[in-house]
Amino acid sequence: MRVKLVPPGAVGRVLAVVALTGVIGLSLNTLVYEGTSRFSIREEEARRTSEHIVVVARMLEGEEPGRRARIVEYASTQHFKLGWFQQPISPGERSDALTQMHRQMVVWEPSLAGKDLRLHLGSPGAATEVSGSLQLSDGTWLHFRAQDLVGKWPLKLRGILIASLPMIALVIIALVTLRVILRPLGLLAEAVTRVGYGDSTILPEQGPAEFRHLIRAYNDMQSRIVTMIKDRTEALAAVGHDLRTPLARLRLSVDCVDDAEMRDTLTHDVNEMELMLDSLLTYFRGDDHPEKPSLVDVAVLVTTVVDDLQDRGFNITYSGPEHCDATLRLVEFKRAVSNLTNNAVQYGNHAAVRFTVDDSVIRIFVEDDGPGIPEADMQRVLIPFQRLDPARQRNTSGVGLGIPIAVRAIAAAGGKLILSNRPQGGLCAQIVLPRQTWPARLGNTL
Amino acid sequence: MTAPAVLVVEDDPGLRVLIARALQQNGFAVFQASTGAEMWNSLEQRPVDLIILDVMLPGKNGIDLCREIRTRSDVPIIFVSAKVDETDRVIGLELGADDYIPKPFGTRELIARVRAVLRRRPVESGSNGASPERVQFAGWAVDMRRRSVFSPSGASIELTGAEFDLLASFIGSPQRVLGRERLIELSRVRLGDSSDRSIDVLVSRLRRKLSSAGQSAPIVTVRGVGYMLTADVTHG
């Protein structure tokens, strides 16, 4: 049996973190405070210094003034300089930081207590130097200067830094631990954001118990949503298919109507119903593509779409190369181009299709001279079933799926659709297809 | 000349009657069946020149029936289906159906397709029966049944219906000058209902779409007479 060291709940884990950081903080603090004195003032040095100056002071007091200079000179070493003067070291200010050192020295050599020992920290150009002076029995002063008696950092700054180290360590530990614990929540948030954009992901159940429950609930909810959408889509598609038979009956019956005007009206209505049904079924067929991408002459495809519209009496022109091969799903992409050109001839009096190609991208511009789309509605037309203001419509048919279907088809080919209003009026729908995603067998571009 | 006999296999009674009436009004002798079993009964009583077969039938579906018919007969078959998926169309045509009409369809389209299929058949049986499904000319490949065209680089070339019919006429008579009248006659199915473009416009479009790498299309104008496909057409 594996022993579980990690508590399962988030509360337990946070408590564990707090306890852990508390323990670590406490132990580090103890270590640091115990060490501060040892580290900041080198105790050994301080003792030796006090012994040294006590001995020298006694020698000086026992000698006549004439020989004192020589003694002082003899007693000096490279790191410990001594001098004999009539005055104490000026300025006579005492450094608080050295109070502790002063106490230590006096404790070690009690005879220093009556000699007015003064300590000073640093001198220009030597921050770690401790200098001092003490009064001899005849009122003259012994000066001394010791190098490296304290650590390199000024005592206070060093103390603060050392004291804050546990804090920094605690923050880092808490940060890392909490991030690890909260990671599943972040993943869940990402997954939830993606819901409805096609790719449904089942998240692994991980992390604290509460998170695992949440993730399981999310996974269940997601599969419920997917199933629900699938069921409804299938039902709708089935109805759509079934509608085709009565529609076929209607169409054949319409042909038997003798009144030509009535027949045209009825034919028009049947056509419109058929178009709506087609776009609905296309949209709901969704992303399961039975069609395989293949090499297609896109320039000819676009030309043919334009030719078809010309044959149906619309004013639309094509300009661009005669040939340009690309790999894509022919039927799907043709529908995208058709939807955009159909919109163009419906909303405008004249439509123009421009085809440009360079090394990296193919651009297909479908432009019309119609009313365009108000900037505020630019995003709305990309959403399924959104139709713009009825006042703007002119003999339009369909259920508002033309552009969404085009967007999806173009995205499937690795491209994107950019809608914009032309400065001279009308809409410009631009299809941008990257070329490098396709095989390099690019054909004849004239 | 007796009227061509057509058997309509469709389970929806209303639609079946309407199809039958449309065919009768256009001079066809029509027989009706609502299931596969009825179809076989009718075929035993008398052979027909063409079968219109609904894909979605109760019991045995149209695709299975088509397969069974093909094992014993070469009779032309036109599928009628409520599905418009490209795969359905392809499966139907690969099983040996001669055409595929998606629902809903109008009388004119129905009659045009039926006539086109009937017209295609006798010519083919004259030339050893096998229909030239795939033909090549000057590096271009054409699948007559699926109505698809491929460039020398292997890319699909989309043509309008009328343009394809015109190309099919050229392929049917390679290296022969075809007058405008003759081309209109050969392609009249499409030209009649979907396009009032003149042959000249269609030919110029076809030429543009069948050009490649700086080479012009293998269709030349014979001044004052008509047009000619200059390339050799190979089958298979």
C-alpha cells in the first residue's frame, strides 16, 4: 500500500503549504539570528584586538614618553596599526553598529572598561576597517586601526538582507507549490473557453479532490452538449432530406401550371426553399468532410463561378490569371466562392472578382457596389443565422448561412476571409489562401 | 418508332405519379414500381430502355438494386436522390449508373437528362458497347461519367455545364470540323435551359480554361465554318 503524504483536498493542501513554510521560516530564522553576531563581527579578531591593545597600553604606561613612539612602531603589524597621540580619534562620534563589539571587548578584557574605549567603523576608502582609541592613565591616547575586523557588508544592511532571505524563500516555495496545485484549474479554464469551437477535449481528472470533481463535471457536461448538438443536427438533417421529396413533388407540379406568371412565381419560391435547405444541410453537415483535398485549378474554378453567374444574367467580371493550381476541397471551396459572389450580385448592381497570386498567398477579392455592411455589423455577419437589417435587403434569399459557410470552408483550406467596406462604397470580401501549406507542384500561372 | 420505355422506381406515390406524368407528356412509355420486388416483376413482364431509380427505398435500397441490375443487364439507370453529398453521387456513378439527379428537380431537367442518357447509349453500343468513361487528349484527361476534367498538371478543371457539354461534343468528333449549328444541336440540352450564350462565347471560355503553360487550347477556329479539336483523343 502506498502511503498518501499529500492531503487530497485543496484546503488540506493549502494548510500543508502554510505549515511547511512556517516550519522552514522558523528554522531559517533561528539559524540566521544565531549566526548574525558570529558572522558580522569576527569574534576571534575582536578578542585578539582587545588583548593586543591592553598589552600595548600597559607597556606604554610603564615607559617614559620618549620611547613610546618606538614601542608603538614595534607593536604594529600590516593589518593592525597603532599610534600614540595626545588626542582621541576625531571626530569622536561612536558607531552604534559597534556597540556589540565594544561590549564583547570589554567582557573579554575588563581592564578596558575604565579606559574610555572608543570604536569607529570605516574610514575613507576602507569600509570594513575598525579604528579606535583608548585613554592611557596619563591622559594621552593610544590609537589603533584594524583591517577586516567586520564583514564586507555594513552591519545593518547585511542583517536586513539575511533576515529577509527566509521570506524570499517562503514566497518562492509557496508560489511554486500553489501553482502546481492550481494548474488543473487553469487547464479547465482553457478548455471551457474552447467549448463550442469545434474541438472538444476530455480533460484528465487530476489535482485536489474538488478539482477532480469539477473536471469530471465539466467532461460530463461537455459530452452531454456534444451529444445534444449531434442529435439535433441529425434530426434537422433528416428533416432536411425528407423535405426534398415533397419539394421535388412541388417542383414537378409547378411545371404543370398553365399560367406562365404564376408558374414563374411558384418556381421562384421553390428555388428559394431549395437554396435555404441546401445551405442549412451544408452548414449542419459540419466538419465531417467526405470530400478529400485534391489539386484544383483555383483560377479556373473562380472563373467558372463567375461565368455561371454571367449566364444567369448577372453583371459580374473576372480579372486575374487563367490558371493557378492549389490543393483544396473542390466542392466545399467552390461553394464558398459561390456564396460570396452570390451575395455580391444580390446586393450590388455590378460585381468584380479579382484574383492575385504571388509566392506566398493567393488573394481573391469579391467586390460589389452595393450598400456594404455597417462597421458595427461586420462581426455579426460571420455568425450563423444572422441577417442584417431587413430594410437593406433587396431580393435576398437564404437563411444567413452564406458567409459562415464560406468562412468555414476557407478556414478548412488554411485561409481566412476578410470583409471590409470599400472607400468608394460597396463590400469587399477578400479570401486569403497561403500557398506554402500546399504541395510545390504549382502549375502554370499565366 | 416506338416510344422509349422508362421504369420509374420510387416509393413516394405522389412523386412517382408526377415523374410518370412528366415523362408521358414528353412521349415516353412509363411503368411504375414502388419497391425492388415490384421492379423485378415489371422487368420480367417487359424490358425497358431506361430505369429511374430512387436511392432511398424501403427494404433493399437503390444502390443494392443498381448493383443487382448491372449483374444481368446494361440498361441505362438514372439515380434520383435526396442526398446531395458528392460521395453519394460518386458511389452511384461508380456502380454503373448513367446519371444522378438530386431532388428536387424540374420537368425540363428530368426530361433533358433522360434524353441525354438515351441518346448516349445507342451510339456507344454501336462502338462495341463499352462507354468511353475516361478519355485523354493533349495531356488533358476527362472523366465523361463524372463530368470532370483534369489539366496536364493533374489539377481539377471546373467547367460550367454548358462548357462541359460542348467539350464532350468536341471529344465525340475529334479532328473534325464542327459547324456552329451542329455544336448547338449536340449541346442543346444545356444550352436550352441554363444558358443563352452563343457558341462563340462558350468556345472562347473553353479555350481559355484549356490553355496551359503558354500553350493555347487544342481547339481552332475554322473561319466561316466552325471549330475543330486538333488533338488526338485516346480512350481508357
